[in-house]
Amino acid sequence: MKNFWNKPWFIRIVSLLLAVLIVIYIDSTQTGFLTQGESSKTRQTATETQTIKVPLQVLVDTDKYYVVGYPEKVKVTLEGSNALVTSTVNTQNFRAYIDLTKKKVGVHTVKVQITGLNKQLSYSINPKTIKVNIQRRKSTTMPVRIEYNKNAVAAGYHVGKTSVSPSQVEVTGAKGEVNQIDQIVAKVTLPNNINHNYEREVMLVAEDKKGRQLNVIIQPAAARVSIPISIAKKTVKLSLSSKNEESNRVYSVTAKQNNIVLYGNESVLKKLSKIKLIVNLKNITSSTSKTYQIKLPKGVVRAEPSSVQIQIKVKETSSSKQN
């Protein structure tokens, strides 16, 4: 048996088997590595499709022409390897444009073009063509008008001199549009029953004579509007009178203050020099103090103070004492 293990042919067979096993092991491990590498490579080279919106640029002599009718953005569908499509979508290092440099005034249908896109990508554009209107460019300076809902101002209050800054703006657009402009308006919507000054930045619009908004560029696009809202006031005397006095008593009626401040319509206040307060003495038999509300004349919205304290002194006459 000992000689069997030492036989040369046995040693050769064992060596051969070991060599085969080693080759099988190495082949299996390399195949695993290749499979992983190929999987990673497959992910990078797999085909992908994505659609994005990109700004549409217009190539035209902007000093002479004004173009209308084109969209701000177009849809571009990209197709290619996963890595390349993803990189292109993230960087957007290409542009979509229409070339109007050789076009004249009028309506044209032009092709949307792409530049700067990697040649390994395929693409489609939506829309492929665009209908545009090329017109002569015109710029002019116009005043700004303020428009607001006057019925929102609280009763008795009036609006002072309104102001807007800037008071003039530059308007640019197609000559046909600019020529139709009737006014540049800062439209303000006041809150209901407003009784204080109002200041706000408002977007400007260009309107024709029928109030239709026109497609032009206004610079600046907004203006600061100030609408002063106040109420007239006037100090008048408090005039006291009494009623329902008893004949056997003597009454003395006085107020703690002689003047009242009235707020309201200016034309109404001009006609007022005093405010009347009638003190009812019915059933008052001894000296007392009572508070009376100021009755507001038509056109007056409030009084300060709104009520006054009246001192009422009562004395019996000598004839009533004798009885």
C-alpha cells in the first residue's frame, strides 16, 4: 500500500485533477466579475427617453422688428443612453430657436431648430413649426393713469389727489399694437368701506379705446400708487335746550364741555356752526347727571366725543314750597 502512494502515475493523476479544479474555480470567479461589470455597463448604455420643456429663442433684429405669436417654451423629447440623457436633462446645455434673420415683415411659418445637442442623442420637437407675425418695432413714452373703485370709500370720506410713480413709462411693441394704445392704466381694487390712505405697487396694463388689453412691453411693468383717503372735520359749539319742564321747578342744564368735533362731508360741515342737544326733563325732580348721545346730522359720520354728560340742577319755586 505504501508503494501505491509513491507510484509516479498516481502522483500525475492527482496533479492533473488538482489543476482541473483550480481552472474551474478561476473560471467561475472571473465569470462572476464579468457579469457584474457587464451589468453596470448595461445600465449606463440602456436606452432612455425623456421629454422636457426648454425656452424658445428668437433670432431677429430686435432694433427693427417685434415678433408675436410664438410660445415661450417648446417640448423636446430626447432618446439615447441612460447616462447621456440624464446628463443632458440636468445641464440643458443646448437650445431651441427659430431663425427670423432673413424674414421680412408679415406672417411666416418657421421650423424650430436645435443646436448644441450631443450627436449620440436622437430628438423630436413639439411643435415642429411655429406661425409667427413679424412687425415693425415701435417705442413711445406714455403717462400712467390710476383707475380705482370709488364706491369702496367709506361714507363721509373723500379721496385726495392721487399719485403714481413713475408717472410715465416706455411702451414697446409691434407698431400696429402700439398705435392702438389709448391709455396705460394702474388698476387698483380698494377694500370695501376703506377709511384710510392706500398705497400699493400695481402691475400696469395697456388698453385700447374699448378697454381691451394690448400685447406690448411696458417698462417698468409696475408702478407705486398712492391714494389719500381722509375725512373733513370741524369744531362746532354744543347748543343745549330742554323740554318737559315742570312749572313749579327751576332747572339749570349745563354740559361738561362746550365744543364738539364733527367728521363728515365737507360741504355739510361748512353749513354747521353748532350742534343741538335737547335735554328731556320729564320726571326729573332732583338734581342729577345724565349722559346723552350726540345726534348726528345727515352727512356727518361721527362726533368726538360721541356722547356728553349733562348736569341737571333742580330747585323748587317759592310758591311750590308754600303749598
